[in-house]
Amino acid sequence: MMMGKADEDEYWNSSKFKAFTFDDEDDELSRLKESKKAVNSILAEEEDDEDDVEKVSWSGEPVGSISWSVKETASSLWSAEDPREQGFPKIDTTPSLPKNSSGYSLSSLFKGKTKGGGLQSFSESFSDPSSRHYAPQLRKPKSEYKDYISDWSPEETVKRMRQGKTVSLERFRSLQEKLLLLDEAVTANDGNVITAILIYLKKSLNKEILFRELESRETALRHFIHYLKETGEQRALLELLRALGRMDDMALLQYKEHLSIKDENKRRDFLKSCLSLPFSPEDAVYVQDHYTLLERQIIIEAADRQAESRNQADVFKKFPRKASILNMPLITTLYYCCFYHYTEQEIAEKQYFLTALGARAKLKAWFDVDALFTSKSWLGYSRKKSPIAFHRVVEVLHKNNAPVQVLQEYVTLVDDTELKVSLAQKYKCHDVVIHAYRELKDRQQLLAYRGKVERGSTEDRKIEELLNNPQIRWKN
């Protein structure tokens, strides 16, 4: 159907659609671009103004500061949530996006449409929990610091320690408070709590005061000694034992240090230095035996090592040594000597006598000791004979607490008179000394020795009889 010129003009002028032209400045696209430019210029001016002017709230605090953020957030939470909830909610750790990548365009801010296409009102966009950003949590509520600042009593403190709760012991400053705390831990019978408190006392008290107070607290003292042993605080442990007067324990603790010495010569020298420590009589015998045994093992080991390297003994060729004799037990050493040195009369016999003498004397078997040295001649007479010097026999017997009667019998067998008198005086064998001075006809020495025996004793009467005997021709 064909329209005329007049009808065609009327159609285009009355239609809601307009023909596209490049020169039309009132079209929708042009107006949209101009509007966007205007808005951008306004936003840019506002940003410039914000850089130059510091904004403050009604209370006078700078907008955007931490204190302003805390108050603003708290007020919004108190008005919207349960007023009983006074703490800050959990902080949203999701990083905020920069302005250029915001999820809202200028038009969607007023129309309620996001770039994703969903509809959302202006008020809903700010009430969305996911879009909230809270101020940082500056400190914990005061109630959470209760374990640190509360004035707990010793009983309450120990109770909380047993429950595994954190407490501060620094508030117990005076000596009385610290001792009450320790006594309460001992009463609770909790070893971990006792040890924890002892560690605090060790750091906060003078060691002399701590040692003095522990002396009357046996349970706490045992825990403290065990703690020092476990932590390897050897010096502190020795000082504690010395302060408590426990000299035997102190000596044994020092003696055990030989276990950490690898070199046999240094170990021997260390054991020799231990001989002067204040051991009990029984322990002193063991330490002496240990030193003597190691000393002999060093001599045997050096000789055998040299013989083995030079192929001087057939027994080492047939039966090579599998281990060193050093630091071996006594019975192992005796077996070793019997195996490799049995034909060597001097070594075998001396080793056997020393081993047998020490063993029987330890058991106080004095009859066996006597039998060990007694031999009979072909005429049937008995006499004492020993492959080792009798003064060494006396020393072994004395270390094993032999009675004076036994000691006198073997002191008499010492050949050297001067050495005999010296041993007799040292071990208080009075009869041997008196008899020796009588044989020497030394009246002056006998008179001097009379002052060393008890007045009116048997020995005193013997000396008096000898001094009044006219048949003895004294040389002085």
C-alpha cells in the first residue's frame, strides 16, 4: 500500500520512534554520556575536598579514626541486637574491594540493582551482614583477664593449677606467701604442681634460704632433688647436699662422675682423687677396690697389648683377645688372668690372694682369711706365708673393718720394725707397739707411748710392769 508525501511526513512526526541521525545532539546516548561526565566530575571534586578537609563527628572525633569506628559499630550493634551482648562480633577478615571494582554502579545504587543483575534496595544493601566491616578488636574483655589479675589464695591457686588453668605466681612475693603456696601444693599431693612451684621458688629465692626451708619439708626436698637430677644441674645439687650436711650422698654423686670419663688414665686419676671424699666406711672400701682394680687392669692391658702386637706370646696367637680388660668386673678380670697368665706364677698368685682376701674379709670370714695364709712345713709346723707384703694385707683387712685382734696378728708379721710400729700406732694395736719397744729396749719411747693409752687399762699395766722390770737393760 503506497502512502502519499503528506501521509509519510505525518507518520514520522507523530511516531514515538525517531529516525537515526548523526547530527542529533538530543539523542539518549548523548545525554547519557553528558550525565556520566557530570557525575564523575562531582565525585572527583568530592574526593579532592576529602583530601584537604578533615571530617569530624558530633563528638569532635575524626571520621574514619579507630575510636570513631568502634563507637559507630558499637552503637549500631547495641540498637540492633540484644543489649546484653556487650562484646564485639567476629571481625570479617575478607579484604575490602577498591572503589573501582565496587559491586554497585551509580544507577544501581538508587535503583537497587547490582551488577550481577539481582534487585536489592538501598537499605538492604547496607543491612546485608556480608557487607559489614567492623572495627578491630583492641583488647579482650576484662573478664578474660581474671586468671591473671585476680587475688587468688594459695589454696585457690593450687586448685586452678591442678585443673590446668593459667595462674600467675608473681603475686606471691613474700617468703611466707611462697612457703604457704608450697605447703598447699604438698598437701594436695600433686607432683607436677609441687615441681612448678619449686621452679618458681628457685628463681625468686636466695639459694641458702631455699635450702634451709626445704630441709624441714621432706616431700618437697625429694621433688627438688629429682628435678635437679633430671635437668642435670650437678653443681646446684652438690651445693644442696652440702648445705643439708648429707656428705655421703654428696660423695657418691661426685664418684658417679667417673662414668662420663672415657680415658682410662684420667678415670684412674679421678678415682684416686675420690679416695679423700667423705664416704661411709663401707662405701670407702668399694671406691678403694675400684681404684686398685682399674690400676691393675691398666698395667695388664698395656703389657698384653705390647705382647700381642709383637707376637711374643703363643696364647694370643691361638686365642686372640676379643675385648680389652679395662673397666671389666673383678670376676672377669680374674678369669682373664687365669686364661692368659696362669703360668705366670707371680701375677696369678698375687691376683688370686688379693681377690680372695678382699672377698672373705668383706664377709667377715676371719677363719677363712687365716686359712688363706697358713701353710705347714714338712715337719708339721704351721706358719703364715703370703705372696703379697703383709702391710698390704693389713690395709685390706682394715678397710673391711677387721677387729684389732685380727689386725695385730698380721701387723706382727711385717718385717720392717719401723713400718711395723707405724702401722701398729695407726691402727691402735697397742700390744704390738709395747712389744716392739721392749725388743728395742727403748725406755723413753715406751714412756712416751704410755701417755697414749688409757690410764688403768691392760696396756697401761703392761707398760708399768716392763718399766719396773730390773732384768731389762734399757739403752736409755
